Amino acid sequence: MTTDTAPYDALLLVSFGGPEGPDEVLPFLENVTRGRGIPRERLVEVGEHYYAFGGVSPINAQNRALIAALRADFAAHGVDLPVHWGNRNSPPFLADTFAELADGGAQRVLALLTSAYSSYSGCRQYRENLAAAVAPLGDRAPHVDRIRHYFNHPGVIETLVATTLQALAGVPDGSALAFVTHSVPEVMNEGSGPDGGAYVAQHEDVARLVSAGVAAATGREPGDLPWSLVYCSRSGAPGQPWLEPDVNDHLEVLSAQRAPGVVVVPIGFVSDHMEVRFDLDTEARATAERLRLPYARAATVGTDPRFVATLRELVLERAALVRGESPVRRALGELGPSHDICPAGCCPNLRDPQRPALCGAD
């Protein structure tokens, strides 16, 4: 039995990309920072993070694993939809993937972003990348839709609760939870979502949901489980306000408060890529060791079968919506299911407000 995915011809995994060898590190970082005036010496400094891992970012291997898991899950559930892949900053580039899709006759493509939240860099910029990638194809360009933000889908929350419980088993009882995401400029948070402030609000909602799930699983009241939302990977100019506190500063506070330990939960990241491996597994862990603060890191959702099943559900949900049906749109917490089409003015590009984007009203 085949599950209906009409009108889509393909699912496209859209991701950030990363270098796969030392010679690719600086070209990759130049792609990431193009147009932002970042000095070359800063790129060389950031490049050392990658050289410490042989010049290879783990993100591409993790995307390949996710694609394999999606294909296996689709096959097991009768979902006959090819899965393709395109990156923003490294091969396979989106433009090349769309050229292949157009050559194969694809007319409508569903994009899955490896970013679960609203923000310029996590949504609008990818939509701009999609617009730039299909533009050279002219009339051959397939129509592109975007799967809604999935940060509060029950399958995501269930997976994060499970990974957090596993990490808690490795630290003393009473340890705090530190939910971690990528820091962004405060102005980017203020412009995120149709009403502003969505980036922080969505992460706070996930933190509350996961902490409540962990408390329930351990027989505690939600208020008995200390947690905070903290940030990593700040990269802007020193004078520009970014979201705080930094995870390392937060560990200092926990140590001063004599916390029994800490579990960092990377809710802002789908997979264990460089921000997780370096910022959390290397830098933050070293900070905790210096402070003699017991430390554990929860796994990201990665290729957990619950997360992969969530993505399948979202694919089928969007296909049904486009066909004019009324599928159940599951979401937990106070915010409910996210919009399917981005409202006008949502997550604006402050550097280039007129740059075209797909998958939304601009």
C-alpha cells in the first residue's frame, strides 16, 4: 500500500553544510560570512575549531544518515517520495540539486529545513537560498513549499525528554538542566515570527515542555527541576547585543550556587554538528571540568526513530493540506502548530530587505 504524497515529486533536505577536509575549511567559512565584512583573521581563528576535528564538520555525515533513515522509514510505511539534499554553504549546493530535480521533471518539491525554529538565519535566509537556487531554471523551476516549524511537535519533545533522561543518569541527583541553542543578535530575535520575539519564545516553550516531561518521568513536580535557557556560538561584533547568557558563563553561575551538576540539552540543534561538538563537548565541558562541576550532554534528536517518524508525519500533513484536506496538526505547549506559509514581514533580512524568498508571503 502506498501513502499519498501528491502533489509532491520529491522531499528536499535543506541544510547548512560544512567542510569535509582541511582544504575546504576557509572556502566554506567565506561562503558562510560573505557580505558581512568578517576579517580573514577571524575566519582563520574559527577555522581552528574545524582543524581540531581534522578539518571535517560532522554535519554532512549526519545529513546522510538522516536521509538514509528517512528513506528506510518511508519504505517501511509505503511513502513513495524520493529524498534529495541541498546545502547553503557546501556541496551538494542547492542550485545543483534543483538543476537535477528540474532535469528529472520535478514540478513541486517539499523542503525540510534542518532548523526547527523561527529566525532570519534559521528560516528566512534558507528561503532566500531556495529562491536564488531556482531562479536560473526559469520556467523549469519546480514550485517549492516548506514544512512548518516543528520545534514543539510531540515526536520532537518525546525524543528530547528521552535523551535528557539518559544524560541525567550520569550526573548527581538534583543536577540542573541547561537548554542550549545558538545565540543570535537581539535584533534578530525581535524580528522573528509574525509578532516578533518568536526565536526565544519557541525555545522557552520547548524547555518548559521537556523539563515537565523529565519531571513527570522521574516523579517530581515541574518546579522542582531547575532549568535555564542559555546560548552558544556567538560570532558577532563585540558591541552588538546578542542573546545571553553564554553557556560557559552559566556554568560559572551554577558552580557558584553549588549545583550538584548540570545536563546541557542542545534543543536548538537537530544533530551533533560543530556547534555541539566544539562549543558543548569541548569548550563547555572544559569549563565544567575546571569548575569541578559534574557535566553531561544530552544527545540531539539526530536519527532517533521518533524524530524520523515525526518528519514523515509532517510530510504527509503538508501534502494533505495542499490537496485541500484537513489533517491533524499536532503540537504541544502554548504556541500551537506553526504557520505553513510565513506571514509578510516575518523574520526580515535587515541587510537586504528586498531580497526575494520562496515558501512564504513577502
